[in-house]
Amino acid sequence: MAPNTATGNQAMANGKWHMPKTSALGIRRSTLTREPGFTLVELLIVISLISILAAMGLVQYRNSVMSSKEAVLSTDLFRMRDAIDQYYADKSKYPSSLDSLVSDGYLRKIPEDPITKSADTWTTVPAEPDPNNPSAEPGVYDVKSGAQGTSLDGRSYADF
């Protein structure tokens, strides 16, 4: 064999010929080394972590949407109750319906209940009859949401 030519599995390093390292089973070491990339287990772990984080984000998103609807409900009820009080202060009687608040200019329109997504589901509480005029219509004393269920803090929507 010529000293400058490599044959078979021999290679020249530092001027000396040597054989590539092999394992006890006779497999070359270069085939045992790991090539760059991800294993299936690593990919499954990453996918499961991303899924858990996405699920947590979705729950937070849904809670924030529901919380904002409940805040709008509270604000709408406050404004309608305030309009009822202003109506009573101006006319010394309660409005006959919520539509009276709109027609007399106390509200621009009856707001939509954000939970039921309808303006027709408001529940009105009638006022006590006037002892001086028992034949008079009692009118609307208070307004409540007609939505079923409970809020995020455990209160019934009808108790807002």
C-alpha cells in the first residue's frame, strides 16, 4: 500500500494511518452520533405546553368578555334607574313604561341587555300604588335584567 493513498476505511491524520473508531458491536461511531433536529418526545412536550398556554389564554379571554358585559349591564341599569328618578322628580309620578322614558326625552333609546342581547327582556318593578289616587297607574319604579344565570362574582343577573 502506498503511504499517500487511503484505501478502504483507513484515513491519514497527523501523518499516521488509523482506522475510524468503532463500537463494541462493530458499528462506526459516526453513525451513533446524533444528527441535529428534534426528537418526537421534545416535539410532543413543546406542543403540549403550547396547548396548555392557549387553553389558559382562552379562559382568560372568555372571562374578560363576560366581565365587560356585566360592567355594561351595571352601567345600563344605573342610567335607566337614574332616568326613572329624574322622571319622578320632574313629573311627581313614575313613568308608565320604559318607552315613556324614551318618548319624553329621558333616554335616547332603551339599551340592549348585553347578556340577552335584546332590549325587550328588561323586567320592570311596579311602584307602590298612590294612596291619594288609587285608580292611577302605578308606573315603573325600578328595572332589572331579564337574563337567566349568575355573574362571575356569583350574583344573579336579576339582582344587579
